[in-house]
Amino acid sequence: MINAFVQSKSILIVRMSSFLQSFVNMVYPIHCAGCKIPVANQQELLCPECRNELPITALSNDIENELAQLFWGRIDIAYTYALYHYSGSGLVQNLIQDLKYRNQTTVGDYFGEQLFLALDQFEWFRQIDCIVPVPLHPKKKKKRKYNQAEVIARPLSEKGKVPLITKALVRTSHTQTQTKLSYFERWKNVMKKFEVKEKTCILRKHVLIIDDVITSGSTIEACAQKLLVAGASKISVATVGWARSV
């Protein structure tokens, strides 16, 4: 009889919790991070229309895909992948700005989960030994309170069961925004901005570098070079957005 009472009480609590959550959602609905309309599924970041609007790259598993070609003659990258095309205006840019400048870390969680779903299709992803997010300078990270690349990398690490290494690669000096600089200017700016502090974490490892957006590839090139010189066996790259030059 006691067990039946406890079971009935548990069922009542669950039903009350569900009712309260439904009431809260009705009074304070969750809005789509894209178009800002209320979403039917409170667990979703984006409404179906905005999800369909995301410009998926559909890059292949080919080691010579279009993003890989960006690094030809510059640095030895084993595999590359970009989730979405990134333009000067559009949903992907708005979401990444929400993540970077408006404390919307749930956007990074969403991107990390979507990146995992995409990469998990590829055999090479199961060869990755560790994940290294492109680091922020400590002053910028302190101001922002987090590194957006690390936020994106964390769900990828957890779902893929791949160690996330955040202290091996560090940024030693702050770089101003480079969106309007030429490739050569970016390359000069970033090549001396990174350093590997804990080499044992990446020694003889296949490292996956994660960033939010790749434009010229100069930041990735600098990070990859430092990791390879420090003893990494291979470097692969994955990013949320790719600002492809036309």
C-alpha cells in the first residue's frame, strides 16, 4: 500500500511539473533565435522555416573538397569540413554574432550538436584523437566570459567521446578584427599570435581544430603550423561557417 501511495505521488508530481512547464511556456514562450517567433517545440533553437533557411555546404568526405583546396600549398591539412556557407548578411552571421557578442551560448551548443551530426557520418572523424578550439586571447575571453569556439567544440567532444583540449594551444597576443584585411595582411598578423604550451596533450595525435568561421584560412593555418611543429601527427579542421570567396 505504501508503494502504491509513493507511486501515485510520483505520478502526480510529474504531471504537475509538466503542467507548470506548459503554463510557463504559454506565458513566457521560447522564441526562435532566427525570426523571433514563438516555437512550438520548446527544446528547439530554431523554427522549421529558419532551419530550412540555413545554407548547408554539403561538403563531401573527399580530402580534396573545396574547403581543403583553400589550404593547398600553405599547410598540410588531412580533412576539412564546414557546416554552413557564411555571408556578410544572413541567418548564420546573425546567429554567430548572437553567440560571440550577445551571450547566446545556446547557439554554440546548437552548432556543436549539428556539427557532430554532420561529422559523425565520416570515417575520418572516428580517427580524431583530440579536439582543440581556436583560442581567444585571455583579455578577450575574460571580457566575453567564454570562447565561442570552445562552446561549439564541447558538444562535439561529449557526443563524439573525443577529449577536448583547451590549454595546449594559446593565443599570446590580441589581434584586432581582420574581416577587411587581405590574406597576406591576416597571415602576417596571426602567424606569431599562437603558441603551444602543453605539447604532451597533442604529441603524436590527430588533432581536430574547431573554429566558428573560416574566411581566408590564415588563423587555421597559424594554429595548424604551431601544432604540427609541436608534434601533432595530423591536423583536421571543422568550422560552423565558411566565408567562401567567389
